[in-house]
Amino acid sequence: MAHLPNIPILKLTDAEIFQKVREASESLSLALKNVQVSLPFVGGDPVSFTPAQIGTDARITSVLAQNSRIIAWATFVFTNDANVRFDRQPDTSFDKLQINFPNNNDLAGFFAFGKPFREKLGEPEVVKILPITISEEAKKDLAARKEGLAQLEVISRGFVETLKKETTEQWSKLNTLRGEDAARLKTREEELENKYKEKDAALQKKEEAIEQRRKDIDDRDYKHARRQGLKDQKARFTELGKTFTLTDTTSKKRWPVTILYILLSASFAIGAGLFTYKSFSQSGIDYLTYAKQVAFTLAFATTVGFYIRWQNAWFREHASEEFRLKRLEMDIDRASWVYEMALEWQYQNKSEIPQYLMEKLAHNLFREEGLRADGDKDADTLGSAIIRGTKSLSMKIGENQLSLQNDPGKTKSRKG
């Protein structure tokens, strides 16, 4: 805060001090914020009054109405935070005035603020009474002080102007430097952003290359595994082609039927031989014996014929299955070739193989046409022929007894 202390003023009354301070503040268009005064009759402690209280509070109105010098000191504070203070000096011919201004960089404002208070309270009034109050030497000293004060005001004005000019130049240079720094910063940010984008693009390309490499490795491994699986399947088919046999369990299931055929054939052969021997050994003609001979002979021939057909059907089923496995082996080879070609097509052309070409290449794959819908059921045919004219037939083979009835769904097999 800038301040100008110890300015001598006339010993004015309290009311005159308040009046002249009001006139000076009005000339500056400043409003009074508050005033602090020291009243001896209240202990000398400072008492603060607002502008509204100055005309209404009895403590201050009664003092001003005395038109005397009761107030020891007073500080007038204005809305711009500047203040003016006067102090009573009992042992001298003058009191003291102090001017305080909030902004110590604004000297022009400081002097403009203090001038009306000095004019109303200070030097101008003192000069008027110099001829009757001070000596010639004091007059010269006062004139020198006034001249020095005027020079100081001129110097201060020049200093303020110079300070303003330099401040403006400094602000201009500062703004220029700020603009240059901002431009350099922006350029640097753009460079860094471009470098980041380049590195990010390079990293993206590396990631894509790594991903493509991983896919190629996966495809190669998958292709290897697929081809290895194909080789294993072909080896299995080759092994089946060399030793294509049924399991012991399946083969054993043929024995009951075979034994039945053998027993039937043997029975019919024995019957045919017995009745043939009887027909040749008797002296007369016995048509019943001849008929039995013919019947047993035909039954034997029929049983042998059915057995041959059953064995042929079994062989045909076996051979058909073996040929089917060979066709399946060729179809798997062909399907693997078609699949490999489709993958290569997609890899090279980046699109799927045309549907019409795929249909042509995969035509008749895994199709089983011309196979027998049902095998010959010679055993069933023979059984039907045997029991067609009988209600039931029982045959004991070892510990097993086979019962056949001429009623579908009632064939029984039991032990006993």
C-alpha cells in the first residue's frame, strides 16, 4: 500500500474536518465506507461508524455539534479501500494528515486521490496564513518543499508513463513468446502424434503378421493331423482287406443253424435209406413204402439245397461287406482330395469353391446303391416248409432244446 505520512494541516474543529473530507470525497466521486474515531470520553478506544450513523448516532452527532477539537484521531475509509487519517498534535501549531492508497504501482491514481485532501486540509490553507504564522526563512523552506513536491509529481508522472509503456511492451513480448511457445508445442504434439500413429500402424502390421503366421501354423498343424488321420484310416482299411474276418462270437452264432441243417439232413437221409432198403427187400409192391422213400429223399434234397443257399447267402453278404469297405476306402480318399482342393481354392481365391463344381466332384460319394435289401432267409424258408403242416416241432441239441410252433411270435428256446 502506498502512503504519504506527516502532512501538516491546520487545527480545524471536528465538524470542519468531517465537512472537508466529505467535500474532497465528493470531488473524487468516492463514497465513504466507514470512519473510525477516538473519543476520549469513552476511554480512547476506536469507535466505528457507517455513513448512515454519522448523522444519527448520538455519540458522533453530539461531538460534531460542539464545534470543538474533541476527537484525538480519525480514519476515513472509502469504497476503493483507500483511507485518510488525521491526528491531533497538542504541542504544535498544526495537526498531521496521512494518505494511504491500496495500489502502490498506480502512482498517478495515488496523487490524484491525495490532491483534493491536501487542498482542503493541507498546504493551500497553510500558505494563506504564512505571512502571519511563519518567518521568511520558513516561507522559503516551504516554497522549496512545494517546488520539490511539484517536481516529484512530474517525475512520478513520467515514471508512471514509462512504467506503463514498459509494461505494455513486456506484455506484448510475453504474448509473443506465449504464441511462439504455443506454436512450438502444437508442432511438437503433431510430430509426436504422427510418430505414435506410425508406430501404432507398424505394431498393427506386426500383430497382423503374427496372427497370420499363427493361422498358417495352425492350418499346417491341422492339415498334418488331418492327413495323419487319413493315413491311419487307410492303414486300418488295408489291414481289414488282408484279414477280413468275423469275431468268434458272431461265428459261433452260425453253429446252431448249421447243426440243425446237419441233423435234418442226416434224419432225412437215414429215412430215405431205410425206406429204400425196405422197398428193395420186400417181395410185393408197397406203395406206401415207395411214397415214404420218395418223401424222405425229396426232404433230404430240399434240406441240402436250402443249406447250400444259406451258405451262399452268407458268403455273398460277407463279400458285399468287403467290397463296401473297399468302396468306402476309395470314397474317403476321394473326399479328402475334394476337401484339400476346396481349402486350396479358398486360400488362393479368397472365396468358396463354386457349388456346381463341388457337386460334380463329390458326385456319388458314400452312396450305397444296388445292395441287397434283404439277404436270403433260407433257414426261415426251410423252417416254414418243415413246420407248415405241423403245429409244433421240438429238437434237443445237447443241453438246449429248440421248440418251433406254427404260430408267429411263439418260437421258444429253453434249456432242459
